[in-house]
Amino acid sequence: MFRNTLNSGLQYISAAILMLNLTVGLSTVEAQQLNDLVATPIENPSSTIPVFVDFPDNAAIIITSSLTNLRFDSNVEIIADRSEPATGEYRLIIPPFRQTISVYADNYKQLRFTVPVSEAREVLFYSIEPKEEELNLVPTFFAISPAQAMDATVFIDNQEVDINKAVNLVEGPHQLRIEKVGYRTITEEIVVSINQNIRKYEMEPMQTQLVTVTSNPEGARIEINDVERGSTNFQGFLFPGDYFLRVAKNGYKTAQQSITVTEGDTNAFHFDLEEYGGDLNLRISPAHAQVYLNDQPISLENNFAKVHPGSYSLKVTADGYQSYSEPIVVLENAIITRDISLRQLVGTLQQTVRPIFAVVTLLDADGMLIDEWQGANRFNNLPAGRYTIEASATDYKDYEREIVIREGRVTEVDIRMEIINEKVLTNDLAREDQSTGDDDNENDYYRERRDRGSFFNYPDFGGIYLHYNLFKPSTNAFDSNVEDAYGFGIGFFKHSGIITSSFDLVYNRYTFMNLNLLPEEIRSYNVSTSIIPTLSFGPVLIGYGVGLDFTQYEEPDSQSFDYTYDAFTAFQFTIKPKNWGLGFMIDNRKSWNIGLAEEYRPWEQLKYSIVLGF
């Protein structure tokens, strides 16, 4: 009851306000008639033929007028203006949606009228002319309740009017429409007369309805009446009525349409968005090559990929192939076609193996078998990339190694397989001694295994050693007055079984502290040979043996010299990994005092040597 009383009071207040403005309205009737424009729907003139060659998905309005300075705007969009003002014909290309057109002309008031287009290629025709002076205009007042609906939009003969002041209407019938979101639209025909110039209307509120908007793909932005409302998939509540819905997603064409929300209906709207951009049609060899756009990988489906318009750097790569790249420009609805065959990069594999009867296998990076053979082999034009090479032989440990073949290069692989145990080798050697066969491969096999040696039987090898030695006298004045003694030399050695034999050439130099008793300097030149029994422990050789030494001593100032020969004992410690060509040796030698030159004997010598084996 209180609400009804309040609404009635507001209605009377509104009517009173309108009546107070009546005088002002009556005094401005004449002014309102001046410089007005009127839009009138007309039939299609036979002389007018609309053309949509460039705009097949849009609608149009064609306006005839005696005015040549009309200008137009829309609350949605005017896609193109193909008007010819000099002939009085205006052609506007617009989206196929209901919208309001605004018309401007110098010395005339703005005109707004609604264009109810709803589908593509639809054409509506209007005539816009200055409004003729009307007689018998009746100032008409409108009162709308409840108070929440007082700002409703009122249309008279499809023209929006301002009901906050008197509306001057020609006596007679008119079409009235009152709209407000959340209320039922009022549509009726009214008859205007001087005796009935106050109109009261009460609008009926409506309940909101559930609205669902979905799209494929999801995540598209939703705008309802140009207001963003979220993204698909979307559910919300709207009052019944007409709305303009727009669905947009990056990379896809925007979908838009007018929708009507009705009471008691599902009000569900779905959009299959069309991807926006051009197509890449790439036929690529090899098939496993990877395609990149601006360094980002893309996937091809039946050689095609949809790409957004723009400039890109196209790149195609594959392991073992030369890369391909080029700049491209993708346009809307265009197809870029390329046949790309990458040039394969090749190199050479050269391989040897011991024992030579071993079976060798080559696998690619995916573990697929490339080839299998026995002994040494050479592959030319082998595709560049990563491979695995394997070898197997009876009584030997399996061998496996990853290799890389590079373009234009020779990759050399020397496979040395490791024996499983020494007992097997001994049995094989015994069988070899009893064998009378002439099979070269079999003889090479046993010779190979014998030469490798064992833990205590180092394989035969020889070489040279370069050494630096400390030479220390042991008795008489020679001992106490030596200030410095050093030397260097070169030696040749041979290790066979458990014996190491050597031959040395050495230069030594001595300087003395007491120059009154001894020369300032003595030099000596040594030639020595030794035989040393040797045991091996892995890469270490230890031996103790005897040798003979012949030495010439010189005094540089007097040019005198003496000779001596001595026997000596030698302790030898050598580090020489079996498969290396470089080692280290310490050799400590002491004389037996059997030399001829008593003044300079005996002596002790300590050598540090670099071993170069082969």
C-alpha cells in the first residue's frame, strides 16, 4: 500500500513539473519547428539499384534528399559511405544489425532514427527532408511510473523524443513505443488532441533470464551492447529484450549479431569462430624436420598450418641436414606454398678393430641398425649426426662407443677390445702352438692376445728416454769440495719378458769450492749399458740389476783428461701405462770401485727420465 501511495505521489509530482513547463513549451513551439529534419521510410525507387560487389556480407540504407550537405554517424558502425551528394542520393553500407543513424546538416537540428536491418544484403530506403511547418501542434506531456522507470526511452513514430519537456505533436494518430531494460515494452497507437495532452503509463517489471554464450574455441571475449561481460563459455542473467552481442578472440574473426532474450526460453547462443589469417602449405623433406616461425616451433597438419597475418622468419631444421630459412609475409586468406628439401650433410667413418675377427655394428641415434660387418671398414657419404658403434668377439668384453659424424670430415675409430681372463688366453696360445693351420686371421688373433701381456708379464716394448741426473762423488777430496754436479743424457732401452736392457750416453759437469786443490771444473762423458731383471704390476715396472760404465774426465783449462771404467748396480722404477707412449722412470746407480782412475772414483748417480715407448 505504501508503495502504491508513493508511486501515485511521484506521478502527480511529475505531472505538476510538466505542467509548469507547459508555458515554456508553448512559447518554443514555433522555434522547435524551425530547421528540423524528418526521415520517412519509402518504397524502392525504380531508378535506384544498390550494388554490393565489395560488401556481400553487409546491409545498406539508401537516402534521397534535396539537401546536398548531409553527414551521417551510427551507434554501431558505418562500414562505407558511397554517397553522391550532388545528385541527392546517399548510400551507406552498414553491418546487418539494428542500429541508430544520426544525421547532421548545416542550419538543421540533429536527426536520429532507427534502422531495423537484420540480415546481409538487406536494403532500406528513406527520404530526409526539412520538416514542413505544421499546424495544430499539441504540446503533449508523458508521465511514467514507477519512479525507477521514469528514464525510459519514448519513441513517437519511431523517433525518440525527450519527455522531460512538452513534446509537440500534430493532432491525430501516432505510434507510441516506450522501452526500458527490465520492463515490458509498451507499444500502442495514440490519438493526440488538445483535450488529451497528458499521457500516463505504468511499466511492468520483468524477471531476468539465464543466458548462455559458448564458442569454439573457448576463451573468447564477450561484449553485450558494447559492454564487456566476460569470456566464453559464459552464463549470466539479462532482462528480456533485444541486445547486440559481440564475441572476439585473438587470431579469429569477430562474430557479432543481434539477439533477443525471451522469457521461458533457453536463451543459449553458440559461435563457431573462424580462424583469422592465412595458410602455410609446406611440403618438407625429410619428414621429421622441424618448422619454426620467429624461432617458435609449429606443427603441420597434412602439410598445412593456419598463421595470423604478419611478417615472419620461416626456418626448417633437421639433424644431419643443412638448415633452410627465409622471411615471409602472411596475408589474410592467402596461401604461401613452399617445397623445401633440406640438403643432407655427410662425412666419412674409417674404423679398425682388434681382434680383427670381431663383429662390428653401427646404429643410428634412434637405435636402428645401419650395418654390420667383421674387421675393419670404411663408410663414405655417411649422413652427419650421432651414431653408436658396437663390437663383440668370443672371450672379449663387448665394446660400445658413441661417435659423431661431421660434414666433410673423416671420423677415425680404433677399437681395442679387452680380454675377459688370462686363463682363456693361455689355453688359446697352447692350441696355437699345436695348430698347423695357415689361417692368417686365426694366427693374428693369437698373436694379438699374446702381445697384450698380463699383470706380471708386461708386453714387449722399446723406446728412448731423456733424463736429468744428479752425479755425486763418494770419497776423498772429490766428495767434500764439489759445489755442484749435474748431467743429462739420452738412453735407449728394450723390455722383453722380465728383462730390461739399456744403453746410455751421458754428459756430466762438476764445479768445486776449493780451487787451490782441485780444478775449477771437471766434465765427464759416460757410456754405460745395463741388464735389469724387471717385474711389472699393471703400469708399474720395478727392477734391480748390474751394468758397466766407461767415462772420460776432462779439465777444460788444462785440456787434460783421464779414463775410467766401473761396474755398477742399478735400481729402476718405471711408470708406463700399457697402451700409452709416454712414461716416467727413476734410476739409482752405485759404482763397484773397480775403475782405473783412482782420483775420481767411486760415484753415485740418480736419474729422472721421461720414457718414450713404442
